[in-house]
Amino acid sequence: MRLILIAVLCLLTAAVHAEPPREQWFTALLDGRKIGRMEATREVDGKIVRSMQQLSLTLERAGSQVEMSSRSEATERLDGTPLSFAGSSRLSGSTSRIAGTLSGTTLRATLHDGHAESARELTWPAGALLPEGLRLAGLKAGLAPGTRYTTRAFQDMTLDAVDIVTVVGARETVDLPDGPRDLIRLDQTLDFPGAPITTQAWVDEDLTAWKLVMPVFGTELTLLACDRACANAPNQGSDVFARLLMRSPRPLAAAELAGALRYTLTPRSGPADALVLPPTTEQQVRRRGGAVDVVVDRHARPSPGDRPTAADTAATDWLQSTAPDIVALARRGAGDAEGAAARMQALEIFVRGYITTKNLDVGYASALDVARDPRGDCTEHAVLLAALARALDIPARVVTGLAYAPGFAGSRDAFVPHAWVQAWTGDRWRSYDAALNGFDAGHLALSIGDGDPWRFYAGIGTLGNLLLDRIEPVDTR
């Protein structure tokens, strides 16, 4: 679930780019319950503009509170030319920081993931803008109803950019904590890879935002401008984990999970095409009217295409597969096993036993963090297993989705947020689950990536918006 929470921070960072007054406060509501606050500032010093957004949310997960926060800073010229940025996020005690400066088209960044600092030099994404540049682009396009324009918002925590398509709507009266305001509605589509997300903002003629609404967990997260006292009032709490569970219409037997299952899914709200489930070797997806049929079969025959790329064996900030600790652990875990399939089976068993403390207390750990401090839940099992595979030159990816649980945190027969690994074993991608007793037909994949939590977008609009209407065994032999 922490991947979803981090993605919410990323979504807010992309969506909130309008000009605030010198200081502006927001209250954050989920289903009408206060769960946090946001502060935004903008200062002009000669020909330099400095802006800052700081968000803090408190959610509940299976009876415990989850604190999460993010901060984004930007320095630009008065004409919107980007100069530098800094970002940070904190989730359950785990902190990530990044800072960068721009010289021409060259971006030099420094990253700190909680245990090590690294430097990086890359090309600034073409056309990418920071908050002041985005505001000026919006003013240039104008606020006439029906106006449509596209901008590129730089994302500090991923060092890339997302296209935002804005459509200007009509003027509306919006109720705010400090009283009603006549504002202009903007419908904005954030074109995240494979999972575009549409948000709404209500702004005044200077593009100062006063209300923002975005889809999260099958409901809406709303930010309303108000005074400091309102924004800092006590939170009411919201059990987000219960919202993310997908109830099963019946218990699933072990024999069914060992075979192949067909799931008929419908959305709680919105059209069926809002449900984004990726096809894989083991997961076939077909739309049928207002529903989506998904067949999961771990014994499915390999299909052409989707072969591994160089990125699937590369070391990353979250899968440090070339680190000496990881390399040594991979060799230890694989033992005398030969061949990719046998090595992955050995590594799956090894990781399951290596992570001795199974809990939800870790914020979001990288593979190196887990190697040095073996504790956590499914995400820690997944990132460590993927890194160990890559250390042995086995292409591996981190999968996030849902897994069937007969009982979990007081709930019976439900699919819970989960993470596991896909590895290329020579002719196909096979799934391995070190947190549970291996991969079975009770797994539904929602997103596939490299374990970078800032790139997990699919779950924002899908998790919490799934209804499971029917499950049936299928004969795929």
C-alpha cells in the first residue's frame, strides 16, 4: 500500500502548480474527513521567483497511523526559466531527498535515499517547466471557456516530466471554508505512463488555486483553501487500507489457486476502461461490455513479445544490484542452483527466510536497506528479490497488485494490496512471491516496474475502485 501513498504525493506535486499568494493554506479531505494539510508559498526577489509546496497527510492502516509528507521547492527566473529545485518525502520514518540545478540543458542532481548519497548528470526534459513557468503558460493560453493547452510539468522525485492537458471550463461558485468564491474550473489530465489521471482545479484570474480534486482509492481527495487555523486543525483519520481491499464473493480453495482462475471485474465508479490491468505471460485481460475479464494462470504458455531489455538487469536507486552486499547475498541465496528458473526458486525461498521480522513498520526500503536490516512486508521482499536476481544477471521486475488472503487484519476472503517479482527465465516471464508461499492464481497484477515508488501510478485510479463480481476456475490445458 505504501507505493500507493507515495504515488499520491507524486500526483499532488504534478497537479498543484498554480500561483499562490505569498502564503496559502489548504485543508485535505478524503471522503469529507480531514486527513491533512498543505502549505504553498511564492516569493519574488528581483528577477527570481521561489515557490514551495509542503503536504502532510495522516492515514490509518489496519489500526495504525501512517504519517506521510512531501516538500517541493523551485527557483526560477521571472520569465519562468527553471534554475533549481529540491524535493523530499517522508513515509513512516523513511526519508528521500533530491536537489538539482540546471545549466542550459544539463541537469545536475544529488539524491539521498536514506542510507547513501549519489550524484547524477542528465539532460533536462525538453519543454519541462517548474511552477512559475507553468503558471505563465496558463496565463498565455488564457481562461476562455473551451481553451485547451498542454504543458510539461517537471517531477523532482523522478527527474522526468509529465504532460498535462488542461481544458478551461465555465465559471462556478465554489463553497470554501472561508466562504463562497466565483472561480474558473480547469479539467487537467496528467499523462502518467499507462495510467492517465484527470483532476479538477478551481482558480481565479491570476491562476491562484482555491480548490483541487483528484481521484484516489476509488474516492476523491480534495484540497480546499482556508486559513492557517483551519488547515492545522486536528485530523479525523480515515482507514484507507480497508478501502483498498477487494472483497471476494466466496472463499478460494487451495486447489483453485494452484490452477487457473477467471475474474470478472467492474469499477465502483466510472467506465470499465478506467480499470488498467496489464497483460502478462500469466495474466490475460479482455474487456467485455462494462466489465473486464482477467484469466490468471501461472502455467500459461509463453507468448512472443515483451522480452527483457537492458533496463531489466540494471542497478537502480531502489535495486542496487551491483552493491557488494547485494552481490554477496545473491550468491549465498542461489547456492549451487543452475539456470535462471532454479536460481529464482532458490532466491525466493532464501528471501522468505532472510527477512526475519515481518511487519508494516518500514516506510519504503530499498534492496540495500533490506539486505542490511532484514525486516518489512511484501514490498521489502519484492525489492530485495528483484535486486538479487539482477545481481545474477537475471532480468527482474517488481509487480504491484492484489493477492488473495483467506484472512487479513480482521477481514475474511479478500484481495489485499501486494507486491511480488517477475523474472525472465529464458523463454518467459515467471512470477515469484517471497512474502507468501509463492505465486498462484490468486494474484492480480496492476503495475509492473523497477521498484521505484515514485513511478507507481496505476494503483491511484484502480485500487479501491475494483469490484469482483465473479470468480471461476478455467481449464487452460
